Amino acid sequence: MSFIRRIIKTGWQSFKRNALVSSAAILILFVTISLITGILLFNALSAKVIGAIKDRVSIGVYFLTNAPENDILALKGKLATLPQVTSIEYVSRTEALKRFRLTHQKDEVINQALDQLGGQNPLPASLTIKADDPKNYPEIVAYIEKSPYVHMINEVDFGKRQKAIENISRISDNISHAAFMGIIIMAVISFLVSFNTLRLAIHSDRHKISVMRLVGASNNFVRGPFIVQGIIYGCVGAFLSFSFWVIGLKLFNSSIEAYFTGLGPVALDQYYISHWMWFLGVTIFCGVSIGVISSVIAVSKHLEV
């Protein structure tokens, strides 16, 4: 225990003594961890936005005007049993006409045309279907086309929306891949930058290391204080980064919300705070890992301990 206490004490004293170098190392780790956290938040934001867009995607099944309501409801019930289907809305002919009139209540031409029909309803009943994933719509359409109720269907508008659905799926996949690659690239760049910064910090103590070796200090005792410094750098950088994002998201969340108007509340600040333990753990892990690994390699390779 006394050996560990001496290492911790020596590391802490070196950290305080080299205030300028320590500040530079902490600054680099702060920027590094903040960028990694930013990528993680971007990934969460993109998933939320893509999810909101996917939730707006649906296909419509339009029936012949003489299609029996019982048969339409029977098809609705069968579709509801499919695991790919998340929701189905049935719009009767009466409801369709009511919504149509409400939408075009200020259009005199359309209202006059409807009045000239003498109370007849030209609009069909329909089903609006939402799937758990846009990629599953072709399977749902295939099920409908093979059902015994296909004869009473006038149109399934999947063909009109297929291109948009495919684009959404492709964009979703591309964003996920880009976020993953971004995390990998930032981790590599972060390690290289932090490694060189910590190497310079260790280089400033090269005479101290030489003296320690001359008096017979073991490799572990020489490495120990620098590992402690790396842990301190990582922890301080992590807490600064965590605080930076808490304050930053609180200040700029309204701007983020305004940018994504129409997609529902983004609430990225609430997401960060509700997952604060996970984000804090990730930042500390990243900071300490980079600090310790960089310290060990710098001492072993560059100072030939």
C-alpha cells in the first residue's frame, strides 16, 4: 500500500508542479472527449430524426366505393396480426368526405362540385398502414395483393411512395454507418493527438526519470506517477467535457428544436441529462483510457524506460 501511495503522491505532485503542461494535456483531452461526445449525440439525434420521419411514412389502401365495410374491417383485422404492422387507421367513406370538406372548406369550386353531386359521396373508404420499418412495406403490400379481399381494392399507393420510402431507408443506413465511422476516426485521431501531448509532458520530466533510474527505481515505479497523471488528465478532461455539454445543450436546445421544426420535440438536452450516467461513464472511460495508454506508451517507447 505504501508503494501505491508513493506513486499516487508523486504523480499528483508532478501534476501540480507542471501546471502549464498539465493544462495543455487536459485541454487536448477535453476537446477530444467533447468531439467524441458530440458524435454520440449526433448519432442519437439522427436516430431520433430518422425515427420521426419513418413514423410519418405510411401506405394507403383505397377500396371500391361499393366495398362492404365488414370486409374492409376483416382485412384490417388480418393486417393487424402481421408483426411488421405497427398501426392501421380505418377511414370510412363518411369520415373521408368530412375530412375532405374540412381541408377544402375555403375552396368554393370544390364545395360547389360536391353540392352538385346531390348528397352522393364520391370518396372511397381507406386503410392507412404504418410499418415498424420502411423496408417491410413491400412484404405488407404482397400480403394484401394475395389476400381474398384484393378484388374490392381500387388502389394501393405504395408505388407512388416507394421511392421516398427507399430513400429514407438508405439515408437511415448511411447516417448510422457515418456515425460509426466518425467515432472510429475520432478515437484514432484523439489517441494520436493526446499521445503526442502527453509525450511532451513526460519529456519535460526526462531528467527526473534518469535520476530515478540511477538510484535503482523499478520500471513500475517510474511508470506509476505518469499513469496517475494520465488518469488525472482523463478525469478532469471528462468532467469538463460533461459540464460543457450540459451547459451547451441547455443554452442551444431551443435553436436545435427550431432547426427541426415539424419533426416533434427533439429535447436533446433532456436526452443527455436522462442518460447522464452513461455519458459520464463513457467520457471518463475515454479520457482515462487515452491518458493511461498514452502515458504507458510514451514512457516505454519514447523515453526508453
